[in-house]
Amino acid sequence: MSSDWLWLLSLGGVAWIWWDGLQKREIAVRTARFECERASVQFLDDSVALSKLRLRRDNNQRVRIYREYSFDYSSVGDDRQVGRVYLLGERVLTANLIA
């Protein structure tokens, strides 16, 4: 019976990590879209890609998941440039349009 509970807890943990990752990805997409609109550039593919995933401490010394997402944007329509969104937990640290 204990192995059944272990499998159930493991499955629940994996489902929670997947669901949490989807929520953070949506935060990154909204942030990237906002930054592109603010800079008057085109947000390409309407998506972000996870570049880094690490454990880091926040200002209160709590361990949080640090995520770095990259996205593509275009300033003139026929080029592709890379931007980045940085999250620590649910908080957006910064977003950059790299030229």
C-alpha cells in the first residue's frame, strides 16, 4: 500500500510542476508582448521558450525557481531579434529587447 501512495504523490508532484510551469510561461508571454508593444516592435510567433531553470533566493532568502525565457521580435518586419524575460517565482525581474 505504501508504494501506491508513493506513486500517487510522485504523479501529483509532476502534475503540479507542469501546471506551475504553464502559468509562469503565460506570465512570460504577457510580459514579452507588453515589452514589444511598448517598444513598437512586432512580437513574433506569440511564444516564449524556456532558456534557463535554476533555484535562487529572493530578497527574503526564500528559495524560488528562477526562469529565463527567450522570445523573438522584429523591428522592421524582415529580421529576427532575441528578447528575454526573467522571472523569480511569480515575479518578473526584468524584460529586455536585445538589439
